[in-house]
Amino acid sequence: MRKRRIAAFAAVLALLCSGCISAFATAFYDVPDDFWAAPYITSLESRGIVSGYGDGTFLPNANVQRCEYAKMLVNASGLPLSTARTSPYADLNVNEWYLPYINAVTAQMPGYQSTTPGDTRIYFKPEDPATREDVTVALMRVLNYDLSEYYPISDALLSDVFYDYESIPKQDRPYVAEAVKRGYITGTQQGTFEGSDPITRCEVCAVLCRAFPESGTAYVEPQDNMPDEIASGLSDLRVYFINVGQGDSEFIILPDGKTMLIDAGTADHGDEVCAFINGLGYSGIDYVLATHPHADHIGGMREVLDGFAVGTFYMPDALNTTKTFENMLAKLLEKQINTVRTEAGMIIAQGAYTIEFLTPLNTYDDINNSSVVTRIAYGSNVFLFMGDAEKEVENDLLRAVGGDKLKADVLKVGHHGSSSSSTPQFLSAVRPAYAVISVGAGNEYGHPTEKTLNNLASAGAAVLRTDTDGTVGFGSNGNGIYRLN
């Protein structure tokens, strides 16, 4: 029996091939190809929506002036330029380049009433920084969506999204609410909107690229089985830690609409994993990873491989002599799914986001330590998925990878919160804002242990558990993490 299983594994390995997505090539000296906003900037620059400066720079982190945003918005939306040689604003020079752009958006991006006694004039303040609120409201007015669901405007509108919702003028909240719902803009990592804060050139590019994708339209009819927020353009990264009891399963919606599944729980949760993914509108999965061949991680894979069109399947070079493992291998062969053996340092996607496998770094006796540790980075945000890796792997990562690369906003805690993982030294390097423990209620292993919970508390991580919180979801706009309902 063991020889037959090893032979089946060898047959799967014969299917191996590898590939990666090439990085975006930007047109500006100060926008590296791996910069989080590079694909947004590149897309808009190629369509003539944004431009750089004469010295070949883009200054992605500089604040956008109100006049600059007016031009970007007109270029993106196709609003006709004004030919008027006068302006309703007292501070506009009619000989400046920005006059036709500002005149084109007077209805969408109004100016300011003078506060000087006796002065009834209106000012545009063209060289002032555009704020997050300016950008959002003007964009949504241009797009002219039906906002009737928000009227009459409730005093509590956006209270379940942003802690500082009361600082957003009540009349502007419907525009912000719709923009957030469509994924055009999000809040900060602290759960605030900060509407009066200036917005940078790279952030505006992300907003405009999501609202006006390559087709040049603000809304595209969705393809079959593709959620609206993905069909309408680039979206935020979304990560769901699915409640599969005493097991692991994470479903990831990537910014370009591609998807990834890490593990599939036990066999009796396979149908639940499939139902969850189907419920989000997907019939295919681009990348599937089996972190290691334990039943609580691969038990549901047979249902997944039967239920979805899988692009590439990834697995470590680790054997197990169980029927569950054999069933998975048999299904991979039956479906002729492209299967790749993972290696440390393997990058399977790179561009707007990066997916990298950090392990295996060594050979271990314990199958848990064969777990593929996965790092997904989007802009300044990082998610780190530990599988069932224990302290031996954590120590090897600290030596081989270093603390900077291990720093993560969200950590999928290793081995269900066992005391064999999540050492203080490792957590000190990761410094997670959130730690997610995938664990079954009242499990016989005593997971998560008090020791691990104490270590996570000492590291300053907010702990979420699937046994008490159910399925846990996070989103990222590349510049901040927020919870998903």
C-alpha cells in the first residue's frame, strides 16, 4: 500500500511545471516596478489620464493639488473641456493651464465660500491639496450613481464603517458610502476615513483606476460567475479565514480578480468550503495550495478539485500514507491539474501584489514543519500564513529571511494556536496587528493554548478565532487593513 501511494505521488510530481507573472514596467524613474501603485500609475499613464514631470519623475507620494485632480478626473471620465474664458471662482487666472479643467467640473467639485465679512465671492483654491473627501465626492458626482437608498440621510450612516463618521459632512456621506461599497476607496488601518486629510498622487491613481478600468467605463457588465466589484475594475485584496472547525482554510480574492485557496479543512467541511466560495460568485480558483498533507488541511481538497476549475495546484515535497492524501493525489491525476512542487523563495505572482512561498528551508521529521509558509504583500500591507509550522520553522525563518520580510499586518497563527508555535521571538519580528487562529470549538487538543494567547497579547496582536468569531475577513487597499463583515 505504501509503495502504491509513493508511486501515485511520483506520478503527480511528473506533472510539475512552474511560471510567474512578470512585474509591471513603469515609465517613471521614481516608481519602481514593484511599488504597490505601479500598475495603477502605468495603466492611467498609458491612457493619457495622468502624466509625470519633465525630469522623468511622477512624485507618487506628493499630495495632489485640487487643480491637478480636476485634470485627472476630466481625463478619466471624458467630461468635455470648457471653452469659457471666464470662471465663477475669484482666484482663478484665466491664462493658467488648469482653467478649462476646473470649469469642466464646477458642478462636481465646488469651491469655497469666502469667510471674510462682506466678501461674497467663491474661491476654488487650485493649488491647495485635494482631500480624501474632495476626491471621493467629486468622483461619485461624475459617475452619477443612484444614491436613493441613502436618503433620507441617517445620522448614523457610515457608523458601522468608520469610527470618525461624524466628521464627514452629512450631505457627503452617501457619496462616501457608495464609493466604499464599490471598492473605489477605503479607510485607514485604524478604521477611520480621515476625509479632511490630503491625498497623494499614487492614492488618487488607485482610486481612478478602480473607478475607470482599462475599458474606460465606470461600470462593465459582469462576466459569468464574477462578482460585480471585480468585474468593474481593480479591487482591494480580500482574505477570508473560513470557519472549518479544527482545520485550516483561507480563500483570497486578489486585487486583479484572481483567486487563491490555501487548504480546505477536513473531509466533512469540504462541501462548506465549496459553498462559501460559490457564495462569493466564483466557479474557478487560480491558485490552490495544500500547505502540508494532514487531513485537517487537505481533507476537503477532493470536493474542491471536483467543484472548481483550478488553474495551478501547489504542494510541498512531503509524503503521508493516509487515504486522504491518496484521494487528493488521485483527483489531481484524474483532473490533469497543473501541479507544482513548492520551493522556498518561489514567487507565483508579482506586480500589484506578490505571493511568495518562504519555506521549506530545511528537512524536518514532523510533517507539520513541512508546511508552506505563504507571504502575500499588497502595497504596504502583508498577510502571513503559517500553516501548521512550529517553532523550528519559525527559528529557521528568523535566520534565513529576517525580521523585515516577516513583518505582517495579519498573521494566520501556526498550528491552531498550539504551544509548539508562535514563540515570543518570532512574534516580535512579525509584530502583527491581527492574529487569526483557525480552531474548532472545544477541540480535544486544547487549542489555542494559554501560552500562545499570552504570547500574542504580549506582541500587541488583536486575536480573532474561528471558533468564537466564525469566518473572519479582512480587506486591504494596499495602504491599510480593514475588517470585512
